[in-house]
Amino acid sequence: MESIIEATAQLLDQDENASTNRIAERAGVSIGSLYQYFPNATAILAAMAERERVRVSEGIRRALEELDPEDPEPAIRAAIRALLEAFDKRQRVRRKILLSLMPVVGREAQAQFFEAAVDEISEAVRSAGGDGPFRPLSRTATLVLGSAIMGAVRTAVMTETSDLADPEFEDELVLLAMGFVTAPRGGPAGRP
């Protein structure tokens, strides 16, 4: 199975056709063997996306275990870096996976992929916050923060307009997250 996933990544990275026949050929397996694991090329892409989601979540979780309520920026930066690194390596492959899966899996499944990363950040902030410097993050607040971070990452991946390894891109996301989680409690001025 590993060789099938790697062969798919290689084909996508080289802008080649990733049909099941080409994948099987590149992986050095028969088409019948490929079909024992995956019913079609879309299923391979979905498996690749799920692996990435798990890997990213684990990286974010590890980074946030170090969250210090007195100095949250290093842990939040490490979590954002883990997210960016997932998309920076083989960016062309990740872009093609996203493009291929969008019409197939629907918006809800796409949102789950991106929201999982932000849920990790939100849970760590909730756990560390208590009466500390963090404002409580409701489900709505989590959605807003997640949409902002993942929207920026998704746009950079899909349009290839930004280098995800650019320190400025990371800095801007950290600034966004820090401003959001350390905003005054009670919301904007004038709102009850």
C-alpha cells in the first residue's frame, strides 16, 4: 500500500497522469493488487489526504503540549509551523489532492480536514486558559479563527501565490492567532 501512495505522490509531483494504471506501473504492482487496496484513484487521494490530516494533527498536538499560558506565542508558532510544513513539502502534490477531492468529497468533508487542525489549537487554548490571558473560544470563535488560518493556507496552496516557507507568511498567521486568542474577553467594544 505504501508503494502505491508514494507512486501517486511522485506522479502528481511530476505533473503526470495519475490514473490507476500509471500508479500501478510506477509502484511496481499489478493493477489487480492496486484494486485490492483502492477501488479507484480518488480513493488513493482520499487516503493520502487522511494520512496528512492525522500527521498534521499529531504535529500540532505535540507543539501545543508546550503551551505556556504566560508565553503562548512559541507554542502557537510551532503549531502553525507544523501546519505550514505539511503543505510546504510537495506543495504541487497537495494542491492536486485538494483540487481532485473538492468535487468528490463535498464541502463538509473538506471543512473537517481543515477544522481538525484548528480544533487542536482551540482545545489547547481552552485547556490552558482558565482564568489566564486567553479569552474563551466558543464553537463560533473556533470556526472564525479556523476559517481565517485555513483560508490563508488554502489560498496560498491553491493559487501558488505565496511561499509557505516564507517567514513573513508564518509571522502573519501567528499574529492573527495571537491577536484572536488574547483579545479582551467579552468581544468587541459595545457588544454585550
